[in-house]
Amino acid sequence: MKPLTFVILMLVSISACRSKKPQAEQSIRPAPAWTQSKPIDPLYYHGIGISTKHSFSSNFDFKQVAKNNALNDLASEISVKVNASSLLSQIEVNRHVSESFVANTTLTSTEELEGFELVDTYENETNYFVFYRLSKEEHERRKALRRQRALSAAADFLISAEEFRTRKDAYQAYLMYIKAMETIKGFWAEPLEYTLGGERIFFGNHLISRTINLLNEIQIQSATHQIQAVRGRPIDDENTEVYVTFQNIRQKSIPLRMIYSGGRIRNSTQKTNAAGSVFFDIGRINSTNPRERITVNINIEAWTLEATQNQQIISLLSQIRLRPYTIELVIQSPLFFIESDEKALGRLLTSTPLADVLKVELSKDQFVTTQRLSDADFIVMISADTEEAGLVNQMSSVNLSFRIQITDPKNQVIYTRNVRNIRGMHTDALAASRDAYSKASRLIQRELYLEIRRNFIE
């Protein structure tokens, strides 16, 4: 080999070794102490994140994952404590609501973190580490600015709420209170001292207090606290009105929820109309109990949803317990007037077997029959007759057809049933008619009365 060529090869080799030396030094860098334990510094919050460098996903960004983990860790150091003069302290919230607030506030803090700085990164063959820190003083300064902006905006909503309240518009006042609450949702646990109208207040405390006070001033009313009802009949329309007032003024658009202890209300959730009213509909009373009740509450959840979709606010306000309004139903057994036209071969019977068996079945359910049509809640009409059907094996046979119809005093049909051709057989046609009536009586006991019963107590 020529001397010049040898010298050139040596220089290239030395240069290559020098270029690889920093990489070798980087690969053997010892793990910093912060990867093993978080530093303690009273002036800073610290956040350390780690991510594996290997994933089955082709677009996995391990550096970004480590950064996100470090920010979450940083936010977790900023603890949330509920102050005794805060909004949250004014409602007895359950554990789930409190935990949800803390978790959600931590998430919000992550999104709003500002002023943090990257201290260091480190990686080995398997993992990537990120170390952030945030000055506590700087964090408080920025947070104070956000708090002041939120309070200023919330105060505008609060003032609007009080103006609507002065105009006796409870619906809009409540919506404005919720808007104010939403504006300061990141600071519910803090006392939030604020000057409003020249007076120094704890804003959250004042806001929730005014909201609860508004709800307590709203009155649910009806024409009567007690309704006399008859089993099997609907309640008269004039007794089904429930209305809402605020400072003696009827209120429209207030959401209500109604519960009937004796069954289902067909329109259980409603908003008051322009006259401040709703009308409940429970259909025919079919409860076997002597007393039932209708309970009416302000539907706080539905009302809150009209102002915000924030689940924390909805959960928080749903903890408020207001005294419900109750209407008592005193349920009486109906009076039945039974009119019977029972014949055999076209002639009126001296007895009324079908009417008699129906009376017995009604009495088993504590229904009462009356001899006076004017007293009746329901009128039962029974018509029946037999006709000859010839001889069968030298025995007389007849066919019985009958009809039962029940109406109310307004002639509205409650129940009707037509039965044809019940066969009766005996030595003569009259005895065969008695046999047919006996079979019809058993049919009423076993089947037809159960159908009738469903219209009144099932």
C-alpha cells in the first residue's frame, strides 16, 4: 500500500471513531435521580411522566405520551380542598359528586396549566422520561387572573338573575343563576371573596344561597289538597289542575315531575303553560287502597338542563331537596245500579239469576249495589232470553243469548259483552232454559267478571 493512501485511511478511521464517541457517551448516561424519586422543593410543583418506547401501534408517539403523563402528574400535586365558605360547602353533596368535582377540576387544571417549564428528559432502551416543574408563585398569579375574570363574568349573570327575580320571573332568574354557577365551575371549592354592590361577599356561598332561596319561594298549589275519587272513574277535570306561583304570580315554563302512588301518570313530566298550570292524567282510578296520593316536585334536573349541559352542575343541583306538594286521593267504592231484563222463551223470569251472580261477584271486591239510579256511579244493563233449538235425543234444547253493558252516568260505555248460543238441555224447554242460565252464571263467575274487574281495580 502506498504511504499516502495509508495516511488517508487512518485519518478517516480516526474521524469515524470521534463521531461515534458522543453517541456512545449518550447511550451510557446514568439515570438521573429524578427518575427514581420526585424532588422536594417548596417553591415548585413537579411532574414526572414515563412512557414505554415500544407499542404495537404504528402511530404511537411515546414522547407525547410521556409529556401528557408528566402534566397529569404535575396537576395532581395541585390539591383541591373545599373551603367552608365555598359554594360546595352550602349543599350536602354525596361522595360521588365530591369525587367527581375533584377529578374534573384536576382535568381542567391540566388543560389550563400555564407557565410550566421542561427541566430534563431521559431515555434508555425501553422507556422515555419527562420532568416538568411549575413555580407555585407563578401558578397562583395566573390562577388569580382567571378567577377574577370568571367572577366578573359570573357577577353579570348574578345581577341579571336578581333583575328577573325583581320582575317576578322565576324561570329566567333560575337560568341566570345556573349560568353564573357554570362560569365559576373551576373555583367551586374556593371562598371567592368579591365586592358586589358595595358589599363584600363570598360569591359561591351567596350564589347557591340565592338559588336555593328562589326554589324555596316557588309554590306548587292546586284547588284542593284532597280529592274525593271513585274507583273505576277518572278524576273530574277541574280537580286535575296544578299551578305554580312565585310571590303570588303564576309562573310559566316551570318543569314539574308528578308521581302517583297508585300507578302510572301518563304525563308525569310537564312544564307549566302560559297560565302557570299543568293537568295530570291518571285515567280511571283502579287502586284497591282507600287512599292514594299524587306528589308534585319541581323537576330541578330538567330545569338545569335548559341552562347547561355540565354534568357536575346538574349533579350538584340535583342534591337540593325541596318539600314536595301532595294531593291526597280518598277513594270510594263505586255504587252500581243493576237493571236486568232476563227472559225464558220470551217471557220475563220471576228471578234474575244473571244479575244475582254479578251482585255476588261485585260484593267480593267490596263494590256496592244500590236501588236508586240517581245515586249510581255505574249502570249495569243485563238483557237475556232463550229460544227453542229442537229435540236432541228426545231432550228439549234451547239457546241462551245475553248482553251485559256497563255505562257511567254520562252514558259513556265502560264495558260491553255479547254472548250467544249457550246450550241448555232438559226434559222440557223451561227446564232447559234454567240449565242454560246456570251455565251462563258460571261463565260470568269464571270469565266475564274478571273482564269487568279489570276496568275498575286492575
